[in-house]
Amino acid sequence: MGILEIKNLKKIYGSKVSFTALNNINFIVEQGEFIGIMGPSGSGKTTLLNVISTIDKPTSGEIRINDIKPLLLKGDELALFRRRELGFVFQDFNLLDTLTIGENILLPLTLDGVLVNEQNKKLERVSKILGIEKILNKRTFEVSGGEAQRAAVARALIHNPSILLADEPTGNLDSKSSKIVMELFEKINKEEKVTTMMVTHDPVAASYCNRILFIKDGAIYNEIYKEDSRQQFYQDILDVIALLGGRDNEVY
């Protein structure tokens, strides 16, 4: 049994004029996998992430995360589930300007009422893993985009979530910062065994994953696994994008 199980997931928007954003999606993510979601713009990949993260509700189907059915939870139970089981990393970092980097990272623990000593221990550990010990007392506007994204990853990991969900985490970064952030995703996946699901349009970022699900018109179109080198996997990704009718440099 996987850490994440998706069964017959469907999402339809509108009533009079309906649009099927997701159609009969089925897959399992095993503990410790690093899975990428790719597909043309408007294919349903962000909708899929939003449904898994409980931001949006599916029209039908089932989701299990760590053997919990989040669609059955409401109110405080759902808020607690999100806070404890899920880690989120967004394209625009979603850090609060009024807090220091350290305070931003600790936010999930603060909301959970974790003791200060315990918070400090966890902050020390996660900031060391991500190499951001020196910026913890800085404000968000005093750090680079790459550092801000590393802080966002640290905040997502601080409470040891069952699954880390990332939406275009390199979308606002230059190629150098993107490489650093993706190497960190790879590191925490391999060394910390953090199960990660990432939506990306970037084939280079996607090549750090173990497996890619390609979505087209709301359905799973193809699935590929990394078998050899990252360079070969990158080429495999480009080949599927070409089959889908896209190019590696367009919004995907």
C-alpha cells in the first residue's frame, strides 16, 4: 500500500457548460518516491495537486494519504491533517515579510503549540540540511530567491510531513538557483526519505525525479521511470514532450 493512493479521480467544473479538468485518474505513490507531474498548460496538473492537497474537492473518486481519507475530514480535523501530514512548496515562496526566515520556517510548529526548545532543535536540524543557518535572522526581502525557496522547503519539512507537495518550485528562479533547489529536493528525498510530488513544466527540474506522470486533457497520458543517468532521463522526458506536441522551452 502506497503513502498516496488515487482512485478514479474526477474533477468537473461548471454545470451548464461543464469542463472536465481530471478524468479517471488512478495511481499510487510509494513511500520515499520523488514523482513529477508534467503536461501541457491547462492539462490538469495543478488541479490534481490542488485536489491532493485538499485545497480543491474532486467531483468523484477517492484519495488516501497515509491511510487517511482527507475528503471525509472537515473543519479543525482537516486543518490539523493539512498541517501534520502535508508539506507545501509554492512557486512564489509564500513567506511572510513581517517574520524572519527562522520564524517563517517555525510557523507550522508555532501553530501546533510545540515547545520552544523542541522548535529550536528542529529548526537547527532542518536549516543545516538545507544550508541556510546563516540567514535565519534575516527578513524575506534581505535574501535571494534561491534562499527564500530553500527557506520555504525548510518550512514544509519542519513537521516531518507524510508527503511534500511542490507546485513549480523553480518557476521564479534563475537556472543556477533552480539547480541548487532541485539538488536539495533530491538530497532530502534520498537522505531523509521524504516522499515528494512536484508539478513542473521544466524538463531539467523534472529530471531529478524518480518517475514522471504526464497528463493530457485531464487524463494520464504516459509514465516514465528513471533507470539510468539523469542525462538519459532528461532526454526521455524531452521525447515524451515531443510526442505530446510540445517543445522543451514552452510553458508546459
